[in-house]
Amino acid sequence: IEDVQALWQTNEESLKAIRDAHPHLTDQHGAHYTAVFAKLCKARVKEILAGRETSPPVSATSSTSHANGARIDKSVLAIGAPKRIRDREHLKYVSSQPCLICGRQPCQAHHLTFAQPRARGLKTSDEWVVPLCNLHHRELHDRGDERAYWEGMDIDATGCARELWQGHRANFEND
């Protein structure tokens, strides 16, 4: 109980500042995330007082599987992580398209690094890929700042990726 209370007291000012600065941070039921945290702390204290010691909940940053091997769908958590869709057929489809910049072929499917939040060792979802010839793909990676690269080319890469994803999905459903 002391640990839970210390956690709350240590972070109380920060939680108030977050609540005041970001009132829009709410879950699907309209509860602010700081209120959700407070509710979890109170529930944990009640569990301890009732003598029902339970194992701590699996955090959103921990492994993606339980001890029994079942996968956790992080997209449905209160603070969900975006799903990273893997679709080899879509990558082949994008690679068959002409380069977004010069129109040359063959192309490679380039994952837009800024389309989803970064994750350790994970590329963005396959829905966020665009076709680039080898020359422009190398140039983009050498440049480093991907957003600036696309702005300099005056290309809406996320819009193109979205159109390719929807177009491929439409073609796939019609087959």
C-alpha cells in the first residue's frame, strides 16, 4: 500500500499538470487518463486490503504475449498501440507500381517512418508504404529527414500510401 501511495504522491503534481494542459486525453468512455490512473491505484489498494494479492497487470510496453502464449491486442488497450499490419501481397503490389518521384520501374516498397509512432525494431505497418526506385529510395535514406524530403518533392506520401492501400484492398475484394 505504501508503494502505491508513494507512486501517487510522487506523480500527483505531474498528473494535475497533464490534466490541465491536455483535457482531451480521454478514453473511449470519456474518462481522463489521469482519472483512469487514479482508479487503478485505488483498486490496487482495495485488492491489497482485501488480501487478494494478484500479479501486476501486463503493461502496454511489455511483451505481446501472456504466460499461456496468447497474444495481446494492444490496439484495444486504454492507451492503445497501433497495429502493425504485415501483408506481403500488398508489398508486391506497391513494388509493381512506378516510382512516385520519377516514374521508373522496378521499384521497392518504402515504409514511411513518420506514419506511425516509433517502436523498437519495428517498421511501420505495411499499409504505409510507397513505391520508390532504387535511386530515390537510397537518396531518401541518405537524406535522413524524411518529412523534409517529401515536402521538398511536394508529394503527399501518406496520401499516396493510403490510396495504394485502399486501391489494393478494392482490387483484392473484387478478385
